[in-house]
Amino acid sequence: MSDVIDRIRSALADRYDLVRELGRGGMATVILARDRKHGRDVAIKVLSSELAAGLGSERFLQEIRVAAGLQHPHILGLYDSGKAEDTLYYVMPYVRGESLRERLEREAELPVDDALRILRDVVEALAEAHANGIVHRDIKPDNIMLTSGHAIVADFGVAKAVTDAARGPGGVTTSGVTLGTPSYMAPEQAAADPKIDHRADIYAVGVLAYEMLAGRPVFVGGSPQTVLAAHVSQDPESIGRHRAVPESVEQLVMRCLAKRPADRWQTASELLAAIDAARGSGETIVGAAARAPAGGWRRSGAILVAGIVATAALGIGLFGGGGDEAPPTRPKVGVLPFADANRNPSEEYFGDGLANDIIARLTAVDGMRVVASRTMMTHKGSEASLAEIGRAVGATHVMSGTWRQQGDAISVFVELADVGTGESVGAWSSTHLLDDIFVLQAEIASYIVRETGTVLRADDQQALARPRTTSTEAYRLYLRGRAEWTRRTEVGLRRGLDFFQQAVAIDSNFALAHAAIGDTYAVLADYSTSFTEEDAATLALPAIRRALALDPRLGEAHAALGLIYSAAFDWDAADAAYAEALRLNPGYASAYQWSGLHELGRGDVERAAALLREALDLDPHSLIIHDNVAMIAGVRRDYETAIEFLARATALEPDRGEAFLTLMLLFVGQDRADEFVPSLERIGWAGRPIHTLATEGGYDAVLRLIADGPDTVQVGLRAIVLGELDRLDEAFAALEQGMSEGDWIVRFIAAAPYADPLRGDPRFASVLERMGLSTDSVSSGDGGS
């Protein structure tokens, strides 16, 4: 066994069991070890004794710790570092796979598509590092691992740590140790320019790409000094001299290799966009091998499915657009709830939440549309194919997955299918500690983005990688809360609220949980007779503001703020809040839904219909959105469409009372009493007491029951029914009560036909004025179908 292992074993015996040497170079020896505390395999990199002797250990370890803060799916993290018996070391995850160097030694040239895939992962990692002020300085095939379909970049910060430590007192200046790798050094790095910035990494990426495509380094020389001199003074040969590649690819690489930093791609994000453009250019790839990709790029024919096939997503024609919907220009992805391989019913929420978090990350990506989680939940447990499920929800791609917990570790397997072809795009698997669940979620989201060919902005990359909380337990509580919240009942909302509050008690900086507390309070007023809008605002606003203080880019928090402002008739403030929510999270169906209701409240019916159309497109199986769409259709006097949507909602959940409530709003003031009983039957209410009453006593009997019935009748509904019965004094008294309580029916009276019996009374204009509206600002609601 090597002398390095013998020397370090005793120093680290209390933490690591050393197994064997994995590799050795001029700078360090890499050792496979077992982390005794966490029961995981790790790689310990031990600096050579010559290098360690010349370095200032404290400064070296300080620089290493800065790099340890990086978290990204394509960055190999840092577990530990230290000094043992005058030896410097750092500890990394052990990656099962091969280095890019090993693959290049085996294959020399890579298929163009594989090279671009690897390049993209590397540049994604650099974008994250550069955003945090860290330059790698030593990008090369030896520092890139290929595993489970990914490229992962290692040794972030190490080259800078060595360089900075070497420049300190007693540093290595003439020891003969090369600080960096000559074949991959940018000209300014080769010339020892002290002002090296992130563009040195861009140059190294160009060298890396050149080698993957041409099968040789950019410059070849007899000594490191010769190679360094060539980087400074010689122009590289065209890749085309060695291999035919698409013109866009050659231009991309050669711009990376510009001598002057100002002539290269200026940021990793800019380079990412160029890579994506080259991948999607449609140019003929000459010389690319038509074989199954090696190095871990796996494909699988197995299809894991979950959910049931429901009715197809509803088209725009129901809102007045008509005609066939144009094919989407952006990918639209559906993520199914993860199936628990252990089949533990008490942990079912975890698989649901895992999918929901991935959906939340993807919705922040500007170039992608995402099917809402509630819609995908309706397909949980299905035996249908992923393509069938995709067609049902209007997606271009569908992902399914399984998860399994074993001790402190979690393993996942995911598969992505192209709905158009019905074929599997790819499969991917990974294992992490539970404490690293957020890294795992980011990896899965990044996999989906890459496989769908979506172009990422710098903000998108940060949103994909950003952890939600530092506590796995807080995250579990949040997931349980959202599972209850989505039921949209008073009991479910209050249970969800309790879980959210437990989550922030554990992690007070958990912004998403604070936002959840805020939107729960805001929504609860519409589901509880004992909880007013004043209560909602008093309790919701502190939670929402706390969420925004922690994360100003949290679209969910801005949407919840819009709910509070809209209920208070603060139209301008609500406009701003919803606009920001939709800008930050354009895939958030609830933001479109709530914004649409806000526009209905102020009387802009057509704008409301357009927003509800977007909400339905994102979440075509949401019951509450079906109800809202029915109400919008009723306001536009498109009663057939309204009843159709109510019937669909009732079919999805027969016991909901919202369908009857919305049906009543369609009939008040419309002189259509003879259609009432058939309409009750169409929405699935035949045989219920209200149906019996309407059959025996007629529509007027139902009106009298509501007007004089129990206190549990919603005050807004009582107000409009009293108006229908021409009991105007009682109607306006109920309207006053509804305004003070924030009743949602009252909030929408501006343009709704159900308020027609009240419009002739001068008190109605006064009500609109108190809502910050006027009769002139309200659209008629007479739009077509």
C-alpha cells in the first residue's frame, strides 16, 4: 500500500477508513475511503508533500472553504478539508463513473452531440461558480467526471487556493510545481497575469471542446514551456483541419480560444446560449458516430407510469378564440408524483412533494411551461403510458419516477418521455443522503431542462439550484402542509397551516413556508364563515412580508400579496403584485387564476377571461379553476360553456358545493327558471334535496330557501337572491355585510349579470364607488363565446 496511505491513515482513523489508492499525479494522490460517521464512500485528495511543504496551510484551507459553499448539480462538492501530519487534504464525494480523461483515452474523438452535452454541463457549473465570484483556473478532462448521464466538475477553488497560498510568505515560487495545467491555460494565465478573471475558464472550455472534437489538444509541444508559449503567441488551427463539424460548433469553440479575453464569450451564460443554439441548429453533424453514447449517457426502454387518463385539456375556443390551438413553441413538461418503491403509505406525501418541488423549480425557467402539480396528481397510479398522460394534460414531455429510502440515503430513478413520438427520451438515476435532497431535486430539474433542449438564463440556473431550506425535517413538514392545502377545504387549509408553522419553527428562514402561511390565511377567508378578510390580512401580511424579505424573487409570495390587496380593493397594488408574481413564476397557475379574479372584480371581463385561460392551460384539472371559468363564462353570458365546466368539475369531485353556488349565480336575474332543474341534473345534482325542492316547488322555492334560510347561506348569495326577489332593502343590507366580510361574490358584482337586479338602485353606484370603481370603468360582460 502506498506511503501516502500509510502516512495519513493514523491521522484520520477516527473519521475515515482508508481503502485504496485511486490515482496519483504531480499535485496530489486520491484515496478511496469510508466515512465512518455517515456510512458513505468518499474520495480524499492528499496534496503532494513537496507542494504542501511550500504552502501556507491556513490560507490554503481558507480558500478551499470558500469554494465549499458552491452547490450545483454539476459541481462536485466538498465534504471536509484539513491538515494532518504536515499533509494537506480535502474530502469529496466518491463518484462512480469515469473521468473525461479516461473516456478520451479510450475513444479519442467524441460524437458531436456527446461533446456538446458534456460541454453544457461544464459551463452550467462555471456559470454558478462565476456568479459566486469563483474562477476554477484548472478546467481539464481530469477534473470532469462522467456519471449517470452527467458531467460533474471537480476541484473548484483548488487551483486558486494553491496559487494564492504560493504567493504568500514562504510560498512556492521556484519549486518547479506548475500551478495549473499548461495544455489548458489561457494566454493571460500562462503569462502569470495577476488580474485573471472568469474568462480564463471560458478559454479552457474552448481547449476542452477542441480536444473532445478534434481528438487532440489545441497545442502540442515537447515541454510545458513550449505549450505555454504557444497559448500566448500562436493561433490555433481550425478544428476542420482535423475533423468535419457543424460551422456553428466550430465558431463557438474558436471564439472561446480568442487570445484577448475581450474577444471571447464574456460570460458562461452567454456561452450556454451559444451551446444550446448549436445543439438545436439542425445543421448536419458530419462524422458524429451513430452509436449508443458511452461514458454514462444512458437510455432505457422501461416506462414507469402513474395516474389515470382523464379528459383532454380544454381548448382556447371555449373562451372565444375558436379554431385549433397552435403547437407550443416551448416545451411543456408534466412531472408525475414519485412512486415509493418501499410502498409506505405514511410516506406517500414525500413522493408527491418531491414532484411538486421539481415543478416549482421548472416553473421559474423562462423557456419552459409546466403542467400544474394538481393536474398531474389526477394521473397518480395510472397504468396508462406516459404519452397518453401527456396528451391528456397537453404536455410535450412527461417525467415519471420512483424513490426509495434506505437508512439516511435516498435513491431515485426517473424517465422522460416525448409525448409526440411516444418514445423515452432518456432515463437517469442517482443516490444522495437525505440531507442533500435539495441537490437531488436540482439535478432532476436540470436533467429535464437539458433533455428538452430548453435554453437557460443565468437567473434560471440559480432558481434551479437554489435550496428551499437547510432542514430536511422542515421540508417534510412543508410537503405535508401542501398536501393538505391542495384539498381546498377549511379543514385541509387549517391542517396545512399547522404544518407550515411547524416548518418555520424549525427553520425561520424557510421563505417558501412563510409564503405558504400567507396564502393559506388569504385563501382561508373564502372557505370559513368564522374567518374574515380582515383576519386574513392581519395574519397573512406579516408572513408574506417575511417571505419576501428572505427571497424577493418568490413568485408565490407576490401572488399571495395580490390576494390581500385585491380583497381590500387596492387595485393598483394588486396589479403590481400579480404582475411581479407572473414575471417571477410564469408557470404558477394560481397566480393566473387569482389575477383573473382580480380583473373580474374590477370589471375587466375580457382580461379576466384571458388570464383564466392561461390558468386552465397550466392546470386543466383544477376544480377551483373550473368553477372560476364557469363564472367568467356566465359573466359573458355564455351559459352553455359555464354549465359544461360545472359538470366537468362535479364529475371530478361530486360532493363539492361550489358547483351549485356558481349555478345559482348563472340564473339570478336571467329569467331562465324553466332551465333550472335540467341544469341541476346536468351538473350531477339530481336526487339531492335541492333538486327535489326545485322539482316540487320550482325555482322560486329555491330562491326563498336561500333568502330566508339558515345563517350558513353565504351572505353574498343571499344578497343577490334578495335582489332577484325585489327585496332591495334587505339585499343592500346583506351587500353591506358582505363587503365588510370580504365575501367573494360581492367582490365580483361590478360586471356580473347576477347583480343586474340591483343596478337600477342608486345605492349600487355607491357600492361601486366604495370599491374604488365606477359604472364607466366596468365592461359590460356581453362578450361572445
